[in-house]
Amino acid sequence: MLARAKKRLLAAIFKVSLVAPQMAQIKTFAFLDLETTGLPWAEGNKTKITEITVLTVQSSHIALGVMPRVQNKLTLCVYPRKMVSPESERITGLSNDILEHMAPFSSETVQMINGFLNHCPKPICFVAHNGNRFDYPILQRELHLTGAKLLDDILCIDSLEAFRELYNKPSAPVVVPQQERTFESTGSVLPIEFQDGFDELLCKAVDDFESGPEKRLKYALEVQKINETTPKKVINNVISNGNLKVSGLRSNEHGQKVKKSLNFGVSFKLVDVYKRLTNQEPMEAHHAEGDVLMLALCAATLGDTFIEWANCNKKYFCDIPKMEPGKRIGM
């Protein structure tokens, strides 16, 4: 009996030792964007970096819901030692001629990036748009070729996946209101639950009811018409701009049921997400610096919603497979 209890205790201890420690909450978001010689599929997965920008912002500042004042930014142009494709040159404005005197991506480049990241509170989480299938595998290949490594505990998320999932989340705003209404007496912001127009409709109905029998009869008929109408499902705080959304359920890596949307006609290119979220025209796209600024502003617009999604879906950057010739990215 004693031997059996001892075995059960040892098994329990062994099982606990195998459980991975829970990742700490993100303290710093490092918005990352790469410009490259071309697209991997067109270059046999031998694509090289021509420009890299990292913009770091504290998570607690993103939670404020506005673009933070405190930002740290690193932008490096590098000589790719490979021909830049004509299409990439046209889009990014970077060519072999103007990059000729830039240093190539090397272990010194990695040391510079690590020094920059060490300036920020940890844990640090990379954020890149389509990062899982573009920025992260390409950066991992460059790191592999130099033999250098980034900080071991860096986390990462893909903002493309984030915006797709949050687009279908009822509590997530899709468009920032152009002007928030305020209480006239105090000037404070009117809570969102009071901005749906229902209170004005209710007050008008009471005024009409109290004004006389004719209006009471009219009101009764309107109520009867509403009661005889099949109710329609309303999703608050989501503006789809007339686009059809079809949602289903799928399981994420944690086994939780999450929405999956076909999003017919909805574009999740960074410039389109930026326009939907901010009601502003895009900054200079396909320049690494402009792209990270747009990405950071999109995250700040969503605030706590973005932070919550990131903490639930983060993973270690070192676990991202590098881009390899002849092998599909992400496999």
C-alpha cells in the first residue's frame, strides 16, 4: 500500500515538472516590418531583407486607446547581396544602387537589434502583419545565415490573424467614431451603451403618449406593428460597411471555440484595416517605418481588446520555422 502511494506521488511530481511555465503578460509590443528583395514564392525562398523597422510601445500605453507618446524606433537599411526585383524596387523605392554602401545583414545587425530591445520592459512581443508567413520566417533565415540569435524570450503574434478574429468579435470596434457625444452639463464622454439612439426613441415615445389620445392611438399601432414583425439579430459595435460576413466556429490551439469568418469582400490588407479602424487615409505604405506606424495605431485604436487577444495567442519567436528553399513557408 505504501509502495503504491509512493509511486503515485512520484508520478504526480514528474507530471508537474513537465508542465511548461505560463508565459507572463506582455509588457512591450515591438511592431515589426520588413522590406525585401521580392516575394519568397517568386525567389525560391531566397528572399533577402533590404529594410527593417522595429517600433516599441509599452502595453500599458496601448491600453489607453490612443497612439502613445512614448515610442522607441529602430530603422535599418541593409545591402541584400542579391538583386532587388523590379516590382519590389517600384513598391519600396529601394534598389541595389541606393543600398550599395549599406552594410549587409550580419551578426552586428543582430547585436544592434538586441541592444535596442534590451532597452524596453520585458516580456517583449513582436507584432507583424502576416508575420507568420512573411516577416518572421524571412527574419529567421537571415538570423540562421549569420549564426546569431535574437533574445531567447521574445514572443510574437500575427496581426493579420488578430484583425480577422477581432473583426467578428461583437465587443471589438471596427471603426472609430468621428465624434463622441458628451453630457452637456459635465462635458464627460457618454458611455457607448447610451449612444445607440434607443434612449431618444424611448423619450419620444413617452412624449407622444402623454400628448393626447390621437398620438396614443398612433403609438399603439406602431407598437403592434413592431410586435408582429420578425425580430432581426443586431450585432452592436461592428460596422461592416455593407460587406457580407459569414461566421462559423473553429478550435484554436487552446481547444477553445472561436469564430471563423469567410468575410466575403472584406480586405485585411494593412492599409484597409487602417482605414476601417481610424477613418484616415493610409500613411506611406511599403516603407517599413510607415507600415509599423499604421500597425501600432491600429493596435492602439483597439486598446485592451488587442492586448487581450495578444496575450491569449502569443508564442515564442524562436519556435517560428525559418524560410527554407524548396519548403513551403510555415511548414
